[in-house]
Amino acid sequence: MDTDLLLAVSPEDMAKALLARRQILKEQLPTVIRTLEAEEQNLAPKAKKALETNKIINAKVSDLKEKRNNAQKKANELLKVVKESKTKLMQADGMVNLDPSWKKEKLFDEIEEIEKKIETSALDHKAERKLLDRRKKIIEINDKWLRERRDSNPEMVTYINARREMNALFRDADKSHRNMLDGVEIAQPQHDKQMKIRNELKEIRRQLDRAKELLSQSDKAISHWERRLSQGFGELDGGFSDLLAAQKRVSEGGDSSFARKAKTKVNKTRKKNSKSKEEEE
């Protein structure tokens, strides 16, 4: 607002406007408070339920992740045992009666490659599911190979059993991983919903606290402006300061409160810079 226009507003008009505003607020605030309290009572249970649901989903995801990690850890330990066993059998000609193509199979390498990608790559859920499908097919081929060779080669029973257990563990890990991905996909929108409700409830409570504060101040504010209108705007007893002091100062060519604060800030900055310069010298 232009300074001249602001100075042209009489103290009486300003006080009447403020008094009217406070009187209207006193009349309207009880209804506003009741409305906000009703909204709070309606939203609070929803916020609590959303939070509990979010916790349940996150707990399930965490549990599935732990199961996946445990199964993968045991499977990887067995993978090392199986590879060592394979090497020993080949060195001892324990594989002589088997299909020569066995030596060329890359099942182990493919499993390790998939495992490495799952653990180290930042993949989306679609890509992770493709890797899990790929490992599932590899394990099915592996199982078929085991069934064909177990009975015909008794020396390989220990080796075959280890591979079979490894495959079962990888299946368990993949199942937990898939369920975990499903949980994560459910958790994100649920988290967003919970945050939205929480923020709405937070805003309602902020407005409610403010409305109650204004209502508690209403009588005091109304009394204040009624006294000003009846006794004037200068300094009054009871700690009522002169409200026209700043107006008088500006009318006489002095600085406004804003300008005085700005100058004070500039002076403090100059003193601080000057002190820093002296310390450097």
C-alpha cells in the first residue's frame, strides 16, 4: 500500500475495522472449531489404520527379504561345494559314463551370473522377474539332468543330492523374492496414501490449534480495541504503548520501522565486516 494512502487511514477507522474483525471471528470461530474437530475425529482413525497397514506390509516385505537372503546364502554355499565336487569327479574319471556335453554345460556360470545381477544391479521389478524366470528354467534343466544320471552313477549320489538341495534353496529364494516384489509394489501406493492422510490430519490440527488460540484471545482483543476507540491511541496506563508514535515519526520525515530495521541490519553487517578485516590485518 502507498505510504500516503496508508497515512490517510485514520486510527479510528483502522481500530473499528480490527474490532469488527475480532467480533466476527468470535462469532464464527466456535463453528469453525466444531467443524475442524469433526474432521479430525473422522480422519484420525483412518490415519491410524493406514499407518498400521503400512507397518504390516513393510514387516512382511522385511520378513520375505530375510527369507530370500538366508536361502540364497545357503544355496551359494552349496554352489561352491557342488563345483568342487564336480572338479573332483572329473579328475577321478567319475564322469566317464556320462554325456560328454556335461563338461560344456554352463549352468553354474549362469546361476552365478543371475545371482550377481540380482544382488548388485539396480533393476526394476520387471527386469528382476525376468531374471527369476530365467533361473527357474535353468534349475528345471538341472533337475532333469540330475534325474537322468542319479541312478546310473551311484558315485555321484552325494554330488547330485547337493545339487538338488541347492536347487530347492534357489527356488525358495526366488519364491520369497517374487513375493517380496509383490509386497513392494503394494507398499508404495499404501505409503503414499498414508502420507497423504497424515499430512491432511496434520494440517487440520494446525488449523484447529490456531482457531482455538484466536478464540482464546478474542475477548482480550475486543476489549483492547474498544478501549482504544473510547480512550484514544496514545500511551495509556496498564502497559498500553503509543500506537501513533511510528506514524508521527514518518509524518515528520523520519524512517518507518521497516527502514529503521533495514539500516540496523546494514550497520551490523558493516561492523562485522570491519572487525573481520581488522583481524585479518
